[in-house]
Amino acid sequence: LGDCQLHTSCGIQKCTTDFVSLTSHLNAALKDFDLEFCKALRAYSVCTYRNSKACRGNLVYHSAVLGIGDLMTQRNCTKDGPTSSTSPEMTHDPCNYSGHTEVGEQQGGEKTPPPTYLFCGLFGDPHLRTFKDHFQTCKVEGAWPLIDNNYLSVQVTNVPVVPGSSATATNKITIIFKSYQDCTDQKVYQAMTDDLPAAFVDGTTSGGDGNTRSLHIVEKVSGKYIEMHARYIGTTVYIRQLGHYLTLAIRMPQELVMAYEESQDLQLCVNGCPASERIDQSGRLPLPVVGRLLPWGAAAHPRSGYTLETAATKCHEKMLVKDIYFYSCVFDLLTTGDANFTAAAHSALQDVEALHPSKEHWHIFPRSGSAGVGRNSKFFVSLGLLCLILVAYL
């Protein structure tokens, strides 16, 4: 089976076809024939090199490599120099998802819309923004899959934050980049509280050929913030540690997000949290639940150290727009008293602005009866009304 897969993925026939296409119109009588022929040969050589691993057991491939060498000698072609660019396939990087898409558009004769990218984020209590731009706050204590498709698996582990509350936060993230053609072998990444490495579990910082950088990790802030770039599947992942907990943001092409089997339907980023695990109600966070954590008669000075007013003021320092990120910040401060959750909400919004493809959907404003994006809807309740509700529950 392995040999069959190896030979099936060998692209030598396409390399040869493209070389013929590049040279068939050349006229040996013209003075620039050798120049153009050498450029086509170098492009042919690049194509065969990129298929070297997949074609190593293919006799046609080895014959082509020998033939290229002979032709370059006959035409006095140098190995280094320009390559033909008239055929997109000849300069296409097979481990670049965006490049692959562009080629497909040109080969079809008609340009198709660019690929659709989706965003998912998890931060704080935890608050989940799904690929459908639905916003939820969930308990999901223990290990849960965020993503599980044919290319990528992401699992998070959440632990209780405050005794007596259903609120949890993420203290462990495991990511599996599944092996893909010649672009990368399977790579596993794991982060835990106070252990945010800038390498995969095998000690490497990249996958596949180190020269192509089809998958690599970039450390932005030592022990606090890393990025993973998987060019071969057009995917970017941000992981941060803020306080004692982790946040995650990911951007991935829609067609790859949806490449999964029925048995893989439990994916929080795709389908959201199970109803039994949700804390919010249609996107509305139940701040009154915080009241049950407060001692009798202590409405003005809750155990968390924040009142509704001081929590709102603290969050407003970082987030000027009173969207769901601001509201989540207030909820987390009242629940935990941990100011690091303010930074988590602010960073989550920054990650949205960096990765989410639609600027008009950066801000989510919850509305009654809907967990989706309501770009033009108003902030559904004022802080004054929340204060009244909170007092009523005490």
C-alpha cells in the first residue's frame, strides 16, 4: 500500500508535460532559443527536485533526471539562473496552499473566488468563538476537541477556576499536524501552563524540508506567545499564556475545516459546545450567577475584589468597544478577580483583528435569541440594568 501511495503522489508526468508545453513553441533558428530552452530545463529540474521524495522509486522519474542533465550539458546550460515563469505549475510551491489555489484558478480558464478562511478562538472562562462566528461561554471541564479533521487535530483541557463556580479555563493545548505528502511528517505540539515551548514534542521547530518552511513555529515572546504557520494547509495558529491560563486563535481554509468524517463531529470550533456544557444563554452571559459567590450584604465589595462598575472600568481601559469581548472581560473579572483575564480578552480581540478575514465581523454584539454575529445590533443591555439584575439575585 505504501508503494502504491508513493507512486500515485509522484508528479513527474506533470513536470514532463509542462516542460513540453514550455518548449514546443520554441524555434531553434531564433537567437534566443538556447536562453529560453535553458530556462525551461531549469524549471523542469526544479519540478523534479520537488518530487524527489515521492518519486524515488519511479523509473520514469530517474530517467527524466538523467535526461535533464544530458540536455543541460548539450545546451551549455548553467544550473543556476532564471527559470521559465510562463507556466504557473513550474514555479508553484506544492507546499503552499495559497499558491496551489491560484494555480487551480488559472488552469480552469476562469478565475474563481479566492479561498474562504474561517476563524476560531478560545480564551478566558473559556469563551469560544466558533468557525461560524457564534460566541459561547462553556464549562467543558476536562479534555475536549476544538478541531478534528483530516489535516489537523486540536484538543484543549480546561480546569475549574474558582471554587463554587462552573467557570473553567484552559491549562493545556495539544495540536497534531497530520502528515501531508512531502510537506511535513506528523508533528505534535503540546503547551501547558508555565510550559509554552517554541518547538514540537520531538524537539524540532519545523516540519518537512527545512528549506521550504511549510510548517514552522515562531516564538514571539519567550514562554508567553508563539505562532505556528502551516503554509501547506494555509493555517495559522496563535497560542498565548496570560496569567495561569492559555488562549488559542486559529485561521484555516473552509474547505479543509469541513474535511472530516461523521465520527469526527464533536468539534467545538465547528459545532460549538454541547447544550449541557454552555453557561451563556443564546450568547448572553448570566452575570447574576456571580452573585451567588458573594457573601450576604457584600454586593458593593464582592469576593472577587471587583464590583460591576470597577470591572467595567477596568475592561474599558483595554477595550473601547462594548462588544462581547468587553462583556466577557467583565464576566471574568467578577467571577475570578484575576486581572489577567482582562489581558486575555484584549489579546483575543487582537488575534481576531490579525486573523479573521472579515473586518466587519471582528466585533460581535450579542442579541436575544441568537448566538451569531449581529454586526448592526446594539449592545443588548446596559451596565446599569446589569447592576439591577445582579442586586436582584443577591
